[in-house]
Amino acid sequence: MRVLGAVERVGNKLPHPFWLFTIMAGLVIVLSVVLSALGASAVSPVDGERIQVRSLLSAEGVQTIIGDAIANYAAFPPLALIVVVMLGVAVSERSGLLNALLRGSVTRVPGKLLTFALALAGVAGSVASDAAYVVLIPLGAMVFKAAGRSPILGLIVAFGSISAGYDASLFLTPTDAILAGLTTSAAQLIDPGYVVTPLANYYFSAVSAVILAVLVTLVAELLLSRTVERMEVDGEDADNDLGEMVLRPEERRGLRLAGLVALAMIAVLAAALIPSGSPLRGEDGGVLSSPIITGVAYVLGLLFLLTGAVYGRATGSITRAREIPEAMVGGVRDLAPVLVLFFAASQFLAYFKWTGLGEVIAIHGAAVLDSAGVHPVLLFLGIIAITSVLNLLITSGSAQWALIGPIFVPMLMLLDVPPETTQALFRVADSTTNVISPMSPYFVMALGFLQRYRRSAGIGTMMSLTLPISVVLLIGWTLLFLGWWALGIPLGPGAPVR
């Protein structure tokens, strides 16, 4: 508790991520001037050319800072990806489809499978972004209470699985698009033509979702259930039941129709890829270079839009065609904080790339690690440890990856570690400590829900219930990654692990 209290105090002193990127951009300017004057450079192992650090206060540098500011923002890889995906997600959210999916995934499950079903719904719930926290945490408490079990345990299982397993999912999520864009930008410091798609970690992410749900279930049943048995339920929600959380007939019908539309769309796309001369195949005739794969963010957005519209029509939540673009407008409006953050992040990354600092740091860092003979497993564990600690202070995954990705990705590329592998490492570390970070707004939200069932609950209560989930998932997911890497299993379509 003293350590976590210190984390909270330090974290509260950190500036908003927007200002954090602004400060880092200023630091890059200063470093570029100093290192350029000192003649700092490195020899590229890719083409043998010498890379000099360039000063941002030169004539060309000022052009990058002022003249190219808008271009820096417009060319920021995650920007267009996340906007396109969210246009579709917004329709699914406005129609109530995502809400119904979360509720329907646990309200009709047999008692023996309840904990696992809730955990899997939580891990996969990142597809619904913030809605997963708002819907699934109180729902978890209610379904456990309806099953004759402690609502506190259901609440913790829901929160723990959503938060600690946020970067794993059975489905493609907006987070996949953001991480892919940031990793692409970092990888292009070494290879300008390198592209990381949102599907890059899909195999690993989908398997991880199931494994993490199993681990949460084991922690809940073998450890936490004993702890919550001693906790009296005396809050204002002690007598609440499922009530409106149970799906209505029209909602079940809407889910069936939306599911049929999703299956039909997937079947049509798959069938269209079968002919060798299909226009949906890539220029080389390959499936992995197909526009469906390279443009998967658009396909994902379209899937959310169509299923959301069908569900809304079936349930009456969307009655007119004009409501669809209105919902899309609302989705973009909800992205406003991210768009503001991306402006500062895009300038920082543009400065970092133009000065050559990223390449020079990566080349020298890789050379030191290579000469030291550091085993890849130790390197992976070090990155996971660093990221896990940082995540306690910087809870925004996109902000954290935008800061450390430009260092880790190119450095490991020079050690023959693919960018997709480094991104998978980040997923492991970024997720598992979310659940114990007092800096996370969702931690505070979950504590508020907990106090509605147990009045005396405080941060200490919350920590005692979530820390076991964090530790077990961090260890278990790390071991899964190391086993995956040792076996050489691809992380996603066209994404080798090594």
C-alpha cells in the first residue's frame, strides 16, 4: 500500500499527456541542438550510411516545427485509422448493440460457467471500449447475486478481466488500430516502407483472451472467493436484482439479425478471396496483401456500422437513415480528447524522426545489447518490467506506446526482433497493471461500484482484491508470450514472432 500510495502521489504530479508530449518535444529540440553540435552520429547497419543528428533550430528544422506542423498531424498513422473504425463503432454503440452483447454474454450462462463467461466477456469487452466498464461491472455484481454468490466477487471479476486483459480480445478492436499505427510510425525509423496492420497480433490476442479468462477464473475461485466470503454486503445496492439487465425479446432478435449480417459479410469476403484472379487479392495474387487485410480498419468499421444499423432497426433504437450519420458524428465527438492528444504526439514523433535521434539511439542501444550478449528472453522481461511500471503512472496505452515505441521498436528491429513482437510485449505489460493503478479513472469507477455493495470499502479493499489478478495475469501472460516466441508461432496474419 505504501508503494502504491507513492505511485499515486508521483502520478498526480505528472502533467496531462498532452503537456507530457509537448515537454518531450521541447526536450527533443534541445537534444538535437546539443548532439548536432557535438557531431553525434551512428552507422546504419541496414545500408552502411552514417546518420547524423540534425538540429531542429536550423532552417530545415524550423520548417519541420512550423511549416510541417499540419502535415505532421495529418500523416500521423493512428489518426485516420481510429477515426474510420470509430465511425462504425459509434453506430453499434448508439444502437445499443455493444451494450446488449455484453449483457447477453453473461445473463443466460449456466452457473458452473458463470465466472469464466464473465471473465471472457470482460477480456473481449475492450471492443466496446469504455462501455465495457460502465455495463459489465454492475452487471457482474448482479448476475453473481442472482446466482446466489457474492456480488462483490462478480464485480471484481468483471473489473479485473476488463482492465487487466484490455489489450487482448477475441475480436479486432479500436486499440488494435491505434497500436498498429504507432508501431508502424516507430518501425519506419529503420525501414520507411514497413507497415504493421491492425491484424498483426490477432492470433496471439485471441488466444490470450481465452487464457486470461481462465486465469481470472482460477484466481476468483481459488483465492478471491475465500476473501469475499468474509465481507458483509451492506451497501445501498445490496438488494438490487438483474431487472433491466436481462435482454428483452426485441434485443435478442436484434442480436440474432446482427449476428447473421456479420456472418454473411465475413462469408462474402472470404468467398471473394478464393478465386486466384479476384480483385480483392493483392497485386501479387496473395491473400495477405489483399486490400481486405491492408485496409482491415475500414472493413472493421463497416462491420460495426452494418451490424449496429441492423440491430437498431430491429429494436427501434434507430428508426431513420439520418440517425446513422448522427451517431457517427457523436462517435467523432467522443474522440475529441484522443484527437487533441494525437496532435501533440504527432509533433513529438515527427521531431524525433526528422532529427535522427530515434535511429542513433536505436543503433547504439542495439550495439550495446548485442555486445553484452543479452539473451532475448532477458530483453523481453526487461521491456515488460519497464512498461509495467510506467503503466502505473501513464495509464493511457496510446500515450505510453507513443512515448516508448519509437525507442523500443527500432532498437529491437536492429536485433532482428520484428515490430509486431515488440508490440505484443507491450500488450502484456500495458494491460496487466491497469487494474491496480490508482491513476486509472476506471479504478476509481470500480471502487465507487464496490462501495455500493460494501460501505466501508476503500482503496485498500480494492487493492487487496485486484492485486492477485494483476500478478497472476502478468506472470501467466508473460509465460504465454515466451512459449509462443519459443515455438515460433506467427502473432497474426503475415506477422512472424521472430
